[in-house]
Amino acid sequence: MRTRRTTAADWGTSTVLGSAAARGALVSASTTWLRFALQLATMVVVARVVGPAQYGAAATALVAVTAAELVRSGGITWLIGRLPDLSAASTAALHWLSVGIGAAVGAVLLVVGAIVPPAQLPAGPFTFPLLALVFVAAGIGAVPTALLGRNLAFRPIGAGEVGAAVVSCVVSVTAAAIGAGSGALLLQAGTYALVLVVVIVSVTPWRPGRPAPLRSLRAELGFAANATVSQGLEWVVRSFDRLIVAALFGTAAAGFYVQAAQLVTLPTEQVNGPLRRVAVPALGRLVGTPAFGRAFRTVLALSCAVLWPLLAVLAVLARPLVSTVFGAEWLPTVPVFTAMVPMGLASVVSGVTTFVALAAGLAGRQTVWECAVSRPLTLVGFFVGSLWGVTGVALGASAATVALVVPGFLVIGSRAALTLRDLVVPLVEPAIGTVVCAMSAIAVTAFVEGPLILLLFLGGGVAVIVWIAVFLALPGTRRVGRQVLGAVRRRPGPAPNDVPATSAA
């Protein structure tokens, strides 16, 4: 039955937290992977049509688009997810603040667009209006999306994201086919943002009421600001490297670099994105209880058991993958991608650590860590690595990210009643599975002769079979899988602290 319109932040029914979180993760992951498949297919088509140089130019401009996630999924949305009690007036105030931020950034972009000559822009005179549209849409949709997540209503979010992906991908491919060049990617971003916000606002029963004064939310906004600063620093680091490559080595090199980065980050985001959406509010309700540590270990083990073998196998099969999917002109991507894989492995772990910081109210502590240590060292890694070319930049990013994983966890975990054992033990079995899967792919490439497409499908198929066998053979990962599956099947009930536990307990 359709929920009636409401100004309240909470309209969902009470359910078992573990079951609701697991179901939410499953729904979110399913829709995210469908969206990923659509966007990957679009990326392949557009990359083949426009070529590395134009792709690199557009990707450099899209740095601004990724910043819109600081509005759509920034500190305000995490605040909504973790506060146990959120009044209607406070929710409305946060919504109008988010709308104002998105509108303000959009206005600035329109002013800049009136100054910069259109001939220098990927989509000509439409470049900055499209970027402005993305920010305005992000501001409008941020709080309604966060409220759907707070009420564990992940299906409408997923349906909106998939629908927006379908429309935007069709627009992008069509634009590339008729000669829009690098502007096709910007059209895709603008269309996606517009369709998504229309769907989200339409399906959300919440409507803003009379807002509370912002001064009454001073403490809460402090958390939101710290979380946003932390995410902003991550955005700077994730974007600055491609700007360095474009400035030092040209747009074609930036195209290869961005393509390599997407091969690393897209799979990671398709798993950790849905997990983050579900894990942060779920963990937030368990802070201070024994179940918090068990839930953390479950999330970490599950994330690494899926992503580590995937990234390792992609590294082994990088050459047949790039040649088959993107074409021979994209082969310079291969060494850059291989150099980035350690960064991807480390980012999986540091991403789950971020879940803890947001859930436990430690965003301020993480912000200090990011500002003082983590991000400055990563930037140093970029600049030092640039002495060895584009691949050197990737190696510098990997070295810095790997070196910071354990210190970053200890900074957050020490205040969240987590120990180094909570980090290390859940990683043992995923590491074993990663090595076995990678070795199986290496064996295929070493002993099988044939075209690259044969090596890609045969090596990938063997690795998938091996991964399933290892996942089921190792007791810890098998137990985590069984517990998550049991939570998904469990009927709703009144137990708020029912969360799957990992074998690492």
C-alpha cells in the first residue's frame, strides 16, 4: 500500500535490523550492478567512438560532476542516516540547506560558463549549464534519497538509479554517434541527474514542512561539515591525479589514466556503494554494543571476499580485457591499470573504515586524519610518481594508499572499540581466495594459446568457478555467506540488534 504524504523523517515499519540491512544490501547491490552494466556498456561504446584524446578531455571536465556527490551523498545525508531521533522541522531545515548549497554552486558554474570561451569546453556553451544542472539536482534529491535509506526503502532508490541510467546511456550513445564527441559524456551526466531527481522526489512520501532554525542544529551540522570535508578531501585526491596527468602528459594520456582508474573504481563502487548505503545506518544503531564489532567484521570480510579476487583477476587479464572491450588503441591503459590495482585493494579496506567513522560519529577525527596525514601523503605520491610518467603516477597513488590503510584504521578503530585483530582476521581468507583465483587466471594465460578474446573468457570463466569453490570451501567466508543469506530470508520482527556475525568474532 502506498505510504501517505508526511513531513516526518520516519515512516517505515519496525523490522529486524540484520534482516532489513541484508535485504537492503541485496536490493541495492542488484540495482547498482544493473546500473553498472549499463554504464559500462555506454563507456565502452563512447570510448571507442570518441577516442582517448576526447575521452580524456571530457573526463577532466567531469571532475566537477563527481563533486556533486558531496552534495547528494555528503555529510547532510550521513547525518540523516545516523541520528536516532530526527524531527520534521530539522529534516526540513536540512533539506532547504541542501537545496541552497546545490543552487549556489549551480549559480557559480553559470557565471563561470559566461566567462570561459565555449570553444575551449568539451560540450561548448552547454558545458557549464549541464554541470550546474547536476549540482541543482543533487541538492534537491539529497535529503529525499537519504530519508528513503533511513526508512530502509531501497527499492525506489534502485529503480530511480536504473531508470536514470537507461535514459542517460541512450542519450550519451546517441550523442556520440551523431558527432557530439566529448560532450556525450557531459550529456550523460546531466540527463542522469535530472531523471534521477524527478523519480526520487516523485516516489518519496516525505515533503518538507516548516523548517527549524539552523542555529538549533549547530552540533549536528558540525558532524555534517566534518563528514563533507573528509569526503571532499577524498574527492580532491581522486580527481587531482587526472588533472596532473592531463597537465603534464596531455589529454590522450589523461584518457588512458581515467580509463584505468574507472576499471579499478567502478567494480569497487558497485559493491561498497550499496554496502555503504546500508551499513552506515545499520552500524550507527549498534554503536556501543558487542554486535558492532561483529557487524564490522562481517562487512569487511564480505567486501574483500568479493572485490579482492575480482581486481586481481582483472589485473591478470588486463591486456585481453582492454584489447577486446575498448580496442587496440586503448592498450596503453594496461600498465596504468595494473599499477593501480594495489590502490584498489587497499581502498576496499579503507572504505569500510569510513563506514565506521560515519556510523560512530567520528567524522571529525577522520577529517583531522585526512587533512593532516592521509591526503597530503597521497598528493606527494602523485607528484613523486609523475617523475616516471603516467604509470608512475598510478604507482605513487598505490604506494601511498597501501601504506595508509593500517594507520587510518587505528585512528578510527581505537575510538570505536575495534582492535587490529578486527582488521586483520577478516582479511585472511579473502587474501587466500585472491591468490588462488589470480593463479588460476595466470595458468590459463600461460598454458592456453589463442586469440585474446578466448583468453579473456576462458580465464575469467575459470576464475569465477575457482572463486565459488574457494568461497564455499573456506569456513569463514562460507559462514558469512550463510549468515547474510539467512538474514535476507528472515521474516521481519521486533529485534533491533539482530545482525549477522562473522567468523572473525
